Amino acid sequence: MTINPFDIKSALLAKHAQHVVLIHFPIALFFAAVAFDYASQWTRNRTKYQAKSRTLAAAAYFNLLLAAISTVPVVASGLAAWQWALEGQKLKGILRMHLVLGCVSSVLIWLVFWIHWRARRRAEEFSPEKSSGKLSPLDVASPNYLPGYRLLIEAFAVLIVILTGHLGGFLSGVNLPG
């Protein structure tokens, strides 16, 4: 019996396929957001790059927004894959570590997004353009309002996401010994 790769029903109703497919979105969006944020921070005090710095900060913010939102279906599909594909195996070893680190990764992504969101709200409050009613997304995207400690949290979150993905590779059969 051959499997049709274009069969929508089997693709959508496979026991584990959704998590394996969806997981790449928050990872890529979060890594891109962190790269944009680091680039924004690096160009922040360089006079000829200040407009570019605001653009990079805005790109980081919107990537973080999408990454945080996309963690919700990823965590749900991961729990569903554990119940269906792994038949609700007892949580131990790599499976437990992947589940714990997956939840920690999701919380860290939301935390980084919240830090950026809070900084944007602060920037809106103190922006001179607010009184004129001409406030654009780039006006509140200045990295000057972002706390410096966020870069450490972002770096830590990237490491946790990498470790979570590595363990997930063992569970899916991609990272097998030998």
C-alpha cells in the first residue's frame, strides 16, 4: 500500500504530524526576533543607523508577537501528540525533559514578548508624537525604552529552545544514535 503525500485527510489527522509541522514557526519567528533585537541594539547609538534601529526593533516586536501566539497551538499539539502518538506514556527521561523544557520555552517566549510590549506602552506614553495624533509603529519602536537585561533573557531563551528542539528530535526519530 502506498501513501499519497497529497492526501489532506491523512495529513491533518495523523497522530503526530501537527506538532512536528507547527513547531518550526515559533522557533524561526523567535530566532529572527532575537536577531532583529540584537541588531537593533547594536545600531541604536550609531547616528546614521538610528532609523534602521527603529525598523529592526519593530520587526523584532512583531516577530515576537507572532512567535508568542504560535506557541499556543504548538504546546497543545505537543500534548496531543504525547497522548495519541505516544499513547500517553509515563513521563520519564527524554519525554519528560522535552515536555518541561517545551513549557519553559513557551513561558520564556511570552516573557520576552511581554518585556517588548511593556516597553512599547512606555514609549507611547512619553512620545512627543502622541499629542499630535501621528503615532506610527516606528515611533514607539525605539530600543532606548527596552531594558538591557532582556538581551540576557533572550540569549537564555534561545539556548532553552535549542535544547528543547534537540530532545524533540530524539522523540520524533530524527536524532537517532548511530
